[in-house]
Amino acid sequence: MANWHRLRKRVHLLCFAIFLALPFLNVVRFDIPRERFYFAGQELWIGEFVVVFFTLMFLLFLVIAFSVFYGRVYCGYLCPQMIFSEASVALESRLRKFCMRRGYGPAARAAFYVILAAASVFLAFVFIAYFVPPRDLIHRLLSLDVRTAGGIAGATVTVLTFLDFSLVRQRFCTAACPYGYLQGMLGDRHTLLVHYRDPEHACIECKKCVRVCPMGIDIRQSPFQIECIHCAECIDACDEILARLKKPGLIHYVWGEHGPVAAGHRQPWDAKRVIVLLVLLFYAGGLTFALATRHPLLVRISPDREKLYRIGADGRIYNRFRYSLANRGSSPAAVAFSARDLPGAQISAPAVSLASGQSARGEFDISIPPGHTALVTHFTIDAGGESVPMTFLAPSEKP
């Protein structure tokens, strides 16, 4: 007999650990002050449209695919709102029992609010760390900053977290969360459901399935209730009671309302699932390719055409160029400039050193000896492993 409650709590613990780790390991984080997006350890700049586009589209279709295949399982097993709401309810219940046994009943509520306040500050800190560098956020927290945007955001999230987990809790799932309504549109006749099946009328009306439901619904009424989060607490309850009577449980995970029980059967496939999976694989492949071909050092060079060329006192012909460099990697980089396919060329640009995340802009001149006969010469500037095609302008002279 499966114990879904134990499995779900283990998944909750794992999700909580991931929630704590992601912003500090830069697995997924949007650094608003520095305009950076971190994904899978890569530091992406907002201007990197291709990578950001494939990342967002992949995450979007991952949600869609999960909804098509597994329905509301995300709500019961992976949703942070549900995880913390259930933890809040469990904490309040345990404190009440603990204080009642020792004759301190009125202190239970005060103790709950104190612990919840501390937890709200901690959770708000982790949440804001997804958008503000954690080191910067620590300084803001220690200085009780409520003047800057980061400090105000942290204080606001703290208050909202406290109110959410003390008053709202699971009501958020039916009153504000759009995922349940989205799943109602994406699900079909093969989507995973928690379903009550009693063709032989074996139900003994113990109603334990109702008492253990965190959403307070009766699964026997319908598998499509918007409140149902597929947590399977009712499955465990029914299995436990009927096992005492040596009978099988009446509530199961099933592949669609009229489909087979999920245990021992694979989900039926159709054209919709194949298309969703192919689209998901397409964006996953595009994201992988974009990350694999991405250069950590961004080099941009353009000619300054305010003045086509300049002839120096030494007779050499000068063209001016502008450069823009950005080190998007995790280690320092040095950029040196050189020219190819331009005989006698000299470059006045020194090597540029860039720390991780640093940018630099500047100008440099390229000169060639006098007597050059071509009006336009195509050549290449090499900088930081990049080759940039460029043109050099000179006065047209007869040989």
C-alpha cells in the first residue's frame, strides 16, 4: 500500500532545500540592479535575447507539459504556497497541543506568531535574493533598510508572507492562484486525476477522506473540483480504513475519469501529448545550443565615421574605431586588439583587462603607411577570440 503522505512530505523537504539553494548558487536568479539573468550557472545579460527567449519559452512549456500529463500534482507536491501553508497549519496545531498539555493554552497563539514572524523574515530574505544579490541584501537587512527599493521590497514581502501563512493559507489556491484554472483548460481525458470509484457500493461512510483533506472537500463528489490539489491524502485515508476490513481502497490516481488506474498502467498517448513534448524538446534543444555556443566575452567594434579618415603629420592615414566589451564569464579576461589583411597597419589600442561582469568602452586608431591606393579596404580586427569584419577608408591616389 503506497504511503503518499510520506512521499509528499519528502518532496516538500526537497523542494524547500532547492528553494533555499537556487538563488545562492545562481541556478535561477534575476539580478534586477545589475540587469543580469542567471540560469544553470550562466550569467546572462538582458540584451542576450536568444538565450533569455529560449529559457522563458522552455519554462513556459514545461509548465504546460506538466499540466497536460499530471494535472494538479504540482499543487500538492511542488507548489511553495502549499508547502508553506501546510507547514504553518502543522506548526500551529503542534504548538496548541504542546501548550495545552502543559496548561499554557493562551500562549500557543503568541508563540505561533513569534515563530511565524521570524520565518516570514527568513523566507522573504530568500525570495528577494532571487532578485537582489544576497550579499547586498544581508547589509540591507542588518541595517533595517526601509528606504531603498530593495529594503522596501523585503519589508513588503515579509508582511505579505506573515499575513498569507497566518490568515490566507490554502484559500489562496481557490481565490487567487491561476494555475488551477489553467490546468482546467489544459487537462484532457488522459490527464492524471484523483478519482473515487465504488461500483460495488463498498464505501462505509467513515468520511476520513474528508477529514484529512487539506482543502476540506469531499473527493467522492467529483474529481474535477477546483479545490482538489491531487495530494492523495484521501487515497491514504481510504486505503488505511478499508485495509482493516481486508478490502481495497476506493480512491486512486487514474489516467482520466474513465481511464485505467495509474498504478501498473502507463498514461495513454495521443497527438496532443506528442506535440507538446516535441515543442518542449525543441525549446530545450534551442536553449542548450544557445548556451553551448554563447561566448562569455562580448566584443562589439564599430567605425567612427564622423570623420572618414585623418592624415597625420607623419603622413600615415588614420581611421578611428569604437569598442564595447563585456565580460559575461565567471573569470577575469584580457582583450588585445590586432588587425589582419591590412598591410602595415598599426593599432593604438592597449590591452583591456575585465573582471567578471565588468564592461568597458573606448576608442582606438588604426593607421596605415602613406601611398595607399584603395579607397575602401576590407580587413579583420581580432579581439578576445572574436573576429570582426571591418572596412578602412583612405584617400584615393593614383599609383
